[in-house]
Amino acid sequence: MLAAQMFGKFVPAFLVLVSLVQPARVGAQSVSGIDPVAALTVTGAVLEAAEPALGPAKPPTAQEVLLDVCQEKGYGEDCAKTLLGMMWKESQNVSSAVGDRGLALGYFQIHYRMHKVTKECAQDLRCSAAWTLTYMERNGYPKYPTYAIQCHNGCNIRNGYAASVLRNARRLWGEPMTIALAQE
């Protein structure tokens, strides 16, 4: 198995080198001037050095997903920070969070029945963040960000929700957060 993996890594590089090297050789030198043995040694070293980069892709952080959602609508980092603060305030980054006596669900505690949002969307970070951003836009975002944030918890309610969200946003943005899919 290991031999097959190693073979698979080196064969493409070897084929490239073989195509560069002419068949007629003088001693260890090819007609093209490339020493095939030295070239293979260098190629092997390059492949070994690159091996960690060839490993499994690292999943995106919550910040990266939220920034992507905001950029799709033409917003930047401030938008993503706001969504991160809201997500933390609502669920502390737990997709399966349930609140308001079972009426609210997911990362952003969306009242999924009232807003006709599927449970799957409420529990998916990208989908629920996109829905939340659209809801904020309907409530004045980005012109009135504090009001739009507060409306996620109830418009015209003076309970400190927006201030808490913005504090969380500033505090948590610099700490890469993994996307939690269940109560962890």
C-alpha cells in the first residue's frame, strides 16, 4: 500500500522529467543537458517537502464562512464580525442549540417555523448566516447596524442585545473558531 502511494506521487514527476530528457545520452548527461538521476533526486526532495501540503484540506473556520457569506452580498469584515457576535450570543457556536421553549433553533436561534426556515438551514452555519444577514438587511443593515442587530432579538426592545453582540464580535474575531456541529 505504501509503495503504491509512493509510486503514485513520483510517477507524475518522473513522467515530466522523462519528457524533458532526450533518449540519446552521453555518459550520465542527456542530450538536453539534464542529468536524469540528479533531476529525480531533486524532484523527490521537492515532493517530500511538499508532502504536508498534500494532506487533507483544513476545514474553514467560522470566521471564514461568515466572511464569505458577507462578501457574497458585497460586505466586508465588519459584517462577518457582527454575524460572529450574533452567533456566539445566540448559540455559542452550537448548531443543535434549541431556545425559546423549542421555537428557536441553530446557530442564530432562528424561529424557524415563524420565518419558514428549514431545520437543516437553521443548523447549517452558511445557510443560517445568509438568512440572518438578509433579515438584518430588511431591518436597515448596513445603514442602521445596531437597530438591525437588535431586531434579530426583537425590534425596539432595550435589553442590551446589540451591545453584547458587538462586544462578542470584537472579543472573538481574532480567535479562529472551528465550526461546531453538535454540543461539544
